[in-house]
Amino acid sequence: MSNLTREALTARDAADPLHSFRDRFDLPEGMIYLDGNSLGPLAYPVRDRVADVLNREWGQDLITSWNKNHWMALSTRIGDKLAPMIGANAGEVVAADSTSINLFKLLSAAVQLRPDRRTIVSEAGNFPTDLYIAEGLIALLGGSYRLRLIDDGERVEEALDDDVAVVMLTQVDYRTGRKLDMPATTQAVQKAGALMLWDLAHSAGAFPVDLNAAGADFAVGCGYKYLNGGPGAPAFLYVAARHQEGVQPALSGWLGHAQPFAFQHSYAPAAGIVRFVAGTPPVLSMAALDEALTLFGDVDLTALQNKSADLTDLFIALVEERCAGHGLTLATPREAVRRGSQVSFRHADGYALMQALIARRVIGDFRDPDIVRFGFAPLYISFTDVWDAVEHLRQVLENREWADDAYAVRAAVT
Amino acid sequence: MSNLTREALTARDAADPLHSFRDRFDLPEGMIYLDGNSLGPLAYPVRDRVADVLNREWGQDLITSWNKNHWMALSTRIGDKLAPMIGANAGEVVAADSTSINLFKLLSAAVQLRPDRRTIVSEAGNFPTDLYIAEGLIALLGGSYRLRLIDDGERVEEALDDDVAVVMLTQVDYRTGRKLDMPATTQAVQKAGALMLWDLAHSAGAFPVDLNAAGADFAVGCGYKYLNGGPGAPAFLYVAARHQEGVQPALSGWLGHAQPFAFQHSYAPAAGIVRFVAGTPPVLSMAALDEALTLFGDVDLTALQNKSADLTDLFIALVEERCAGHGLTLATPREAVRRGSQVSFRHADGYALMQALIARRVIGDFRDPDIVRFGFAPLYISFTDVWDAVEHLRQVLENREWADDAYAVRAAVT
């Protein structure tokens, strides 16, 4: 590693098969954006698409756009674009609502499919909304259900018994970046008679996922992180084809009805995945996500996976070499196969450290209690960016810039 | 009425205190848009705001926008702008999710607050998603709950007994435009010990609503009709202050948590109305709605109410005078106080009739089995528009243009 130079990395960028994708994004000048795992950046085609939806589709075509400009089809069209990125078939994915709402849909579906079981299993460190939604469903269903939290998603077997209806895990931990073995976990859960629900918030768009190869039952995910669908972009959900017809949706809105425009008094679910759509989708935000996924249609997902591993490997190696002795401890698994596209370090003054980096326009984020988190979206982050980010980090640490009083005060969101 | 002329109406437009608002909308040239009760048009400030959110807030400020550009506050900021339009106080309204999802939140809240009651009452002709959502909740809650549908929302007393937990009614019927007496209905429902949930989809933005004067418990409504928030704009919900702290939300997402960025394992609801927010909101669509409501800040709501009554009175009078003998029957209450801002007629060939009007760029819509529906949004529809629309309708009827074969084939959405 000691023979690594910035020049060598710039040459590596030139040889990167994904390098040209960077030019499709409106990345701010002089910023190293390592927070695409929280909010992906704006791609130029997305900007143009939203402007067109505003001015022509809404402004001029108005109500006729539901048919003429295919607004009615957005939920499934987005789903079908996402399907090959997450190992699903067409007709197994839709875009709709938020991740929280979609979790409620699928947890309520899971308990319907396992009526004799009363336990939902998840991980204590799962993203909070996943746990909160399970709590809300359980409270609504009354006293006999329970949520069992395990400390380590890699040891799910310990929590399995014949009362477990569904196991809900996020494949990539939002703090540490730890990535679970999807096929092995799914198999263990199903062997115990339970259903497996994956949260792909930090997976989709960062590396290829293969839900069907793993035999997964359900999945949800986020449109605004690695998929670059825009702030608060609609989320997605996946239901394996074998389960679709057996579920009566709990959030039974009119756009999931078999004949929404027949305006019937009684609910009858649409065939297939469409029944998991509830209300009218936010078209401006849906259009942005749709266009962001069109861009992924040109991406070689194996190249994405490889570059993700290479960028994160490089960051770990450079930090450990060039920032040694400053109290940083790697929080992310060292083996590339066991992590997503982010690297987290622990540091006693992590919050102030990240503020000092942000002041230098190196944008990562901080998660309690002591985690500094860096996302490496392989679509637009270069090897040179990694070098430059580490150089800034080294200077911040050596100059003790993080000790500046201004960096100690916490804002609500970073 | 026989002395009415187009010239007289043009003079009336010139004297209309709301006339200048029309210039703020990008209405297509040569179109008479009487479908703002289905999808409101694009206002220029909304177009500019969305472009700014795209290019500057998302494109350049990226993740910092959650604080810097107040994305975190959008849900409550929109709610507080809406509050005076619907007779609520600040802190009683938020924008979030879709109407369907918000109905689920409030119906589940209502049954929590009336634990010994098992009946939800609604009207058979209510907008279907309202009924479907009630069905979905009831199925999830298990066998002991039921949905009781009445034929006529004006005779709600007949359905009330001591098992009714909540009555859910849409104030303005989406087909006929019939408007319910909000104070009297609410009082009757509450006298029976039940809670009152209003759907304001066809009310908010068309005329002033006064939820608090009526003593209402809950309300939902739509952002994309008379509020002009854009296609599939986020919906809103109202919870009377007295009920907020007593409800544990069923859709308990992280943004309704007391401390969303503390990332706690257990759900603890935020104080007040914020607990009814679930997941991350779609910011592009939220920003459009926010800006559309800023425009309403300049509107005199009494003038809006008066113009709504005048436009619809005029349309009824002109159609009955100038289109007599062509099989049109008024479906909307004749007294202005008993209708919303739309007028519906029944016609045996209603579908083809509307298609023929649309071919002349007079845009209304059709609802099964025989209703032609015309929305008169007082913010941008003029008295001259009403004259011109009736003149087109007269010509379509006298020329039997609706009998053209091309107009008989139905599309999925009109």
C-alpha cells in the first residue's frame, strides 16, 4: 500500500468502466460527497425529467396525463426497472409510499400468512423505523403478538422457534455497514417455518442483490439513497410471486383495487403486486425516481459491486496507513463481502471530527454515539476522491481541527 | 336570466376580487379547465419553487437541506398554512402520505379512543378508498369490528347507536357535489358518543371549512384537487388538539418519534400532531404543495366561497336555459349552501358527451353510471369561462356530436 499515490489512483479512475457515470450527476464543485448512502445526488436527466413533468405533463396535459403520460403505470414501471437490480422478476416489485408504510404492509401480510405464529424477530440495531413499525402493528393487533430483538443479525438462528412468523432484517447495517449473508439467513429462517423480510435501504443501487436466488419472501427499500431518486423519494416493496395472491392487503387503498375506476363499494384486490399500492402516488417524486432508475439500466452491476469493494478497501487501507495514531477504530467488517458500500470508524470526538471534515467540504455523517460514516457510491465516487478525502481527514486529525469549539454543537440532523 | 350575455359576464369578471389569481396559473391556451376538482393546475410560483428545490436545494445543498432548507419542517409548515383554510389551529394539521394512508391512521386512532365500540359508519356512496381502508383495518383487527354503510349521509342519525366508534363522511360527494352540514352532522354523531372523521377532499381550497367551530374530531384531505399541489400531492390530516396526546399511532414511523435522530430502539410518539407523520416525506411533491398553499395566503376565503356559489349557480342556470330538452338532469343540489364547487348532470350518454366536450377542449370528467361532472375552482375559473363552456355544451348537444362513434370507447381514466 505504501507505494500508492494520488497519480496512480487518477490512472485507476481513467481505467474504471463506471467512470463516465460521474458526468451524469450535478455534483457541487469542490465537494467530495460521501453521503450518497443518506441522500443520492441529482442526475442531469432527472432534473430534465422533473422539469418536463412539471411544465408539459402537469402544466399542459393536466388530467389527461394519467393515461397519456402513463402516470397510472409509474408504480409498476419503476418496480420493473428495479427488479433486475434486486434479483426479482417483473411483477414482483412496486414503488409506493415510504419505507415505513411498506414495512407495515409486508409485516401485516406476513402475520396473515402465518396465522398460528405470534412473534416478529428483528435486530436491536436495525434502523429504528423498522422496529417502530413492528411495534405499531403489534399494538394494533392486540396483546398476543410480540417483537423479539436479537443483538446480532448474524446469529438469527438463536431467536428462531415455532412461534416466529417473520424475521425482518436490514441487509446492510446503517451504522457499521455490516452486510448479512442473504441466502444463508433466508434459508435458516425458512427452515424454522418463518418468513424472511429484507430491508434493502443500504443495498439497492450499491451492489446487485438477488432476492429470488436467496428465496426471500418480502423486501422493502429506499429510493433516495444509492438509487438517487431525490429527497424522500418513494420507497419500493417486493413480494415473491408465490405469496401475492394469498395476501389481503391491510392498507387497501383504491389504486390497489382490481378496478379502481369502477368505483365499487367493496374492496377486491388487484391481481399480483399492484394490490400493494394504496393511494395516489406523488407523481413529481415518482418521476424523479423513475428517471434515476433509467440511468441504472446502463450500469454493469458486477462492475458496480467490484468498484464498491475496491473503493471501500482503499479507504480502509489509506485511513489506517495515513491517519494512524489518532484514535480511529474501524467499525465496518474488514472483508469486502461482509460489508455494503460504506465505511464507518469510531472516534471519541466523532461528531466534531465530522463537522471539521464538512467544513472542508468532505461530506459524510455522524451516528450516535461515536460513528463517523462515509458512503462510497460507486456510480460517481472516484478513487481520487478517496485519496483526497483521506488527505483531508489526515490534516483535520493532525491539526486537531475537530477541537474547534464551533464543531462541538450538534444540529438536529447532519 | 334571459338578459344574460357574454359581455355582461366579462364585465362581471373585471369586477371579481379574485380575478387576478388566474394570471398566476399556467392554464393551457384555449382550454376551459373544469377538472380542478380532480387535478388542480400548475401555478407559476409552484413551477419556480420545484425548480429551485431540484437545482439548489437538492442539487447543491444536498443532505444539508434537511436543516438548511427546512425539509424537516415541511410537514408541519404545510399543515400550519392549511389550518386557517379548514378552521383548525396551528399544530392540528400535518401534510403526509396519501389520503388513503391518513384515513387508516385516523380510523385506527378513533377505534383506540372508543375501545368499547365496534362499528365504523360511512356512506355507501363515499369515495371508494375511504370504504376500502375501513375494510382493510377491520380485517386486520379481526372479527369483532364491522362497517355499516348508510345510503344517505344527510340521515346519519339512523345509523347511530352505542356501538358506533366513528362516523367517516366526505363533506362534498365526489359524484353529485352534495355538501353535508358539518356542524349539525358532527353534533349528531358526538351526541351518540361517536367520533366524527371528515374527508375534505372536495372541500379544502374550494370554500372555507371550519372544523373547530363544528367541533370535529378528525379530518383528512387531498393536496392535488382545489389546493393545486400537483399530481398525487401529499395529503393532509387534522386531529383536534384534545385527542392528540391520547393516540398511540398505528403507523408509527421514525419521523413521528419524539426524537427521530436519537435512533432509539423503542417508539415514543412526538408531542402533538407530529406523531401522525410516519416515514420520510417526498420532498419534491411536498415543496409543490407548500408553494401552492402560499398562494392561498393571499386569498379572501369569503370571496372564494361567494364566487364558488356564483359560478355554480350561473352554470346551472345557463345549462337549464340554453341546453333544455337534451336529456340533462341536474344531479347536484340546487341550493348553493348544499353543494361544493362542482356541478354534475346526469345524461344517458354521459361518457360520450364528455368526450365530445373534451374534443372541444372543455375539460370536465365522467363518473359511472351517467354523471358528467364540472368543477369550478373559484381561483382561476371566470364567469366568461362558464358562458363559453355552456355554449360548447349547447353546440355538442344540438349537433349531436356525442353520437360520434369515436367518443363511445372508454379509456381507463378520464
